[in-house]
Amino acid sequence: MENRIEHVDGLRGIAILSVILYHAYSRWPALVSLPYGERYAHFFGWGWLGVELFFIISGFVIFMSLDKCDSFGQFIGKRWLRLFPAMLIATALIFITAPLVNRPDGLPTFSQAVPGLTLIDPRWLSRMGGSGEMLEGSFWSLFAEVKFYVFAGAIYFTLGRTWAILGLLAGFVGYWLCFPLDFQGPQWWAYLYDTPYWAWFACGALFYEWKRTDDWRLFAVAMIIGIVASAVPMPGAGGIKNMDWLPLAGLPFVLLFAAALRYSRVQRILRSRWLLFLGFVSYPLYLIHEQAVVGLSMSLGRNVSQGWLSGVIPLLPIAIVIAASWVIAKFWEKPVRRAISSSAELLARLALQHVRMGTANK
């Protein structure tokens, strides 16, 4: 089990590196002025598929976590306690450093912090009168993750693990059945639940089921689901409205995940120190990297010519945000989590005492 977890951390390292390079070299150079422009965009244009690798990993790990929980409430509580402390720290860090990093979206506002701190999709908040904006564009996948947690957890603890996976697949298929109808822009099914991405979660869950049962039919089904998910465009990052979509672009990540579960040589590579390190810091790094890397690159670019040296400009900002993420993961995240957990336990004890006193008085 320990080795398998290390494999997953190594895969997280590959996923976060892929996403960072995509944001640094491909997504933002098309939107803002960077010295290297879009010169290297074709090398990293598909790096956003690292998010899909994160989704496969999540499907695998979440079903492992479900097996260790006794109730839906316990599961959601553990998930919230896993996500919120780093989000709280990252939000504070973004506000503190915003004047220094030259964020391309400008200084953050408190309304932009609401979606991340509540873990509620900003599209939902906008319907309730909120701004509908978030601190970092990359947060979108976090909201997709949370919806997956709620749906899969609820089905798992009511109908069982098989129905949880079938429900994910039904959501994915349902989206593609509704897509041709085009319900006034974003399809309502995807709008509510991000169901186009559920096939990736189901792929990871099926890989976990294979690992748990050693039933090779489940491995085959996981591969088929991964191929199907790779064959259709995803809305958002280079998805349905992008005519440059390349079918099966995400398949290498599916094959990599499968190989990581099966082959010891791949496992040894994934256990390399630098990949394990990136996997360790991947969550806080995902939260803080995007505009910090781009903003710092813009600042450095003012003093660098348009030559080949401009292409290495993002490396220093990337190193800086990696170092900051290590500080969060190593020194800040656990104390904040313990403080929140202790406070919750204290409040629960006080509430229980209050109930008991009220019962005794009656």
C-alpha cells in the first residue's frame, strides 16, 4: 500500500508539472504580453490534460478513502479538512503578495475569495447574487472535484460502490445525450455537475477496483473508459469550441496510470525524489501558481530581450512558487488543519454538554 501511494504521488508530480508548463508557456502568452510570446506554446499546449490525470488519480484515491469511512458525513468531513486548510492559506498568501507579483488579472477582491473558501462553484454563487469570479482560473477543477465527492459519496453510502461508478458513467453519457440539444449555452447537466469529467473519475475508480479485487475485467473496462474519455473533447480548456482538438490527446496519461499500477520499472521512476517532492506540494502549488508565475514572468521580461534567454524566464518564478508551496505543505498546512479539527471537537463537546444540560433540566 505504501509503494502504491508513492506511485500516486509521483503521478501527481507529473500532473502538476504539466499544468504549470501549460499555464506558463501556452495559455497566458496568448492573453498577456510575455517576452517569449507564443514561441513555445506548441510544446506545452496539451499540458492542461494534466488536470485529467489529476481526475484519474482522484477517482482512484477517493474510492480508497470511501472504504475507510463509516458514513457519508465522515467522508465529506475528511475531504473538507483535506481541502480547506491549504485553500485558506493560499487565499491569504494571494492577497498578501498580489501587489508584488504583478497579477495579470489585477488585485484580488474579497468576493473572488468566496468560491474557494466555501468550495462552491462560482457559477452557482452568481445565480445567488455573487460575482461569479474566483481568485485563480485553475480553481475550476477543484469545484468539479467537490461535486464528484458529494455525488460518489452519497451513492456509495446508499446504494453501494458499483452504483457509484455506474452513476458517474451515467452522468458522463447523459451529458453527451443532452449536448446536441444545446440548452441555451452551457448545457444544464454539465453546468450543475461538471459531468463531462466524470468519465475520468470513473476510470480511476475502476483501476482501484481492479487493484482491490485483482479482477482483470475491471482493468479492461477502466482502459476502455479512459480511451472513451480521451476520444471526446472536454468543455473549457481547449474543448468543444476549439477546432484544434486532438482526439485521444489524453490517452498517454491513461496509459501512464495503468503502467504505474502494473510495472515495477515505472513505479521506480515515479518514486524518484523530484517527482515525489512535486507530488507532496502539488495541491498548494496548484492553488497559488498560475497568476504568480505569469505575473513574475512579466516583471522579469521587462529587463530581458526577445532572444532565446526569454524562454527560460518562467523557471525562476516557477521555482519561487514551488518553494512557497513546500513551506505551506511542510510547515503551515498541518497546524492549521489541527487547529480547525480541535476547534470543531471543542464546539461538538460544548454542544453535547448543552444538549445534556437541557435534557437534565427537563
